Amino acid sequence: MVATNRRFDPNLQRVRIDDNGTPRRVYVCTRCLKAGKVTKAA
């Protein structure tokens, strides 16, 4: 018997990304950063 349902929350990081040439700060999961789905702003 499991006493409580365990939640697996995404590992979110606040990162500056390049959004059509303009840098923005957004919350991105570490999986997306590692997979290269998001490009970090320099």
C-alpha cells in the first residue's frame, strides 16, 4: 500500500534564451536544455 501518491515534478531552471533574436528569461526543464531543444542566450 502506498500511503501518498508521489509527484515527479520537472526540474525547472530560470534561463535566458534567444527568442527570435531577443533574449528572454523563461523557466526551462533541464531535459530540454540537455536535449538542445532550447538555445541559451550569450
